[in-house]
Amino acid sequence: MKLYNANFSPNALRVRAVALELGIDLEIIEVDVFKGGTRTDEFLALNPNAKIPVLQDEDFVIWESRAINTYLASKKPEHGLYPDDPKARAMVDQWSNWQTIHLGPAMQKLSFERFLKGKFGMGDPDQSVIDAEIKNVDQFLAVLETGLEGKDWIAGSLSVADFALATTFMYREQSDISLDALPNVKNWIERLEARKSWQDALAPLMAMFGG
């Protein structure tokens, strides 16, 4: 299987991490997003949205990182990352979708303004955006704190939802997002980040940023 990848992308990170957790080998194909790599005819034939990641499994092509991860998890059902039980699967879908719609955009906008803009020379931070997104981040992190009460993992056992949520936090320190008042969230993300699959998936990004 081939993964069209960009190391800085949270979406690509979650696919690399899930594949490593499952023991699935992927051929990584780097796409230079900043130089138009997603706008070539070849890439647009794979994903007309001009976004990474994209997974190609022989003649089967799928995009959208969460869909890719449920596909990968279905290849290795014994790991339980996308459970068969309808109620358990609904909880995984609930938190994955919540990350997509609520927590992910808020945290990513804040990280972009506070960190990534400067890192990639894309201008000065917009304080009005920062002020708005801090309120959203605080609101959504409180929801996650409650959701993790009494649990090691968000849906009860380790799942693709944990990896989806975890990528939201990849720039938290550089973006000055503190979890000190959120012990459930703090313990959960540290638990996830201690996994070898996560550390190996994150290694290319750490090399990129020199840390």
C-alpha cells in the first residue's frame, strides 16, 4: 500500500500512526504541498480535493484520513481499533466526528496563528483569531475532559478515535496550549504519545523541526 504523505500534516500523522499500531507496512510517497505537489494531474486523479493523505491499495484509492484509518483497521480486526460491536463502533465514530467538526478546527486554527504561521513564513499572528479560538479550545477541551473521566481511552479501549484526537495536540506546546487544569486529557495524551507507534510516526516531523 502507498501513502501519499506530508510530514507536517496532522491528517497524515494519524494514518502513519494507525498503520504502525496495526503493523501494516506503507510505502511513503512524499508530496511537496508548498510547491504544488497536490495540484498535479497525477495527484488530482487520486484525490480531486488536492489534499493529503491519500491511500492507494493496488487499484483501490481512498482519501480522508479517518476513512483511511477505518479501512486499515478493517484489515487487522484483531487489534480492535475499529470494533465490530455496533455500540462500541458508534462511540468511536462519535468522537472521531467530534474531533473533525469541533476540537480539531479550533486547535488547528490556534496552532496555525501561534506557531505554524511563523514557522513557514506566512505572516504575523492574527490576534482576533487567537482570541476567538482560545474560547473554542477551552470549551471543547472541557468536553474531552469529561468524556475521559474514568477511562484510559476515549471509547473505552484504544481505537482510531484516540489517534484522530491525538493529532489535534501535536503542536500544543509550541502553541502555548496548557493541559495542566485538565488531568484526564493530560494523562490520556501522554499515554498515547508513549506508544511506539506514535513515536515512530512522529519521528519524521520531529526531524523536520530539529527536535
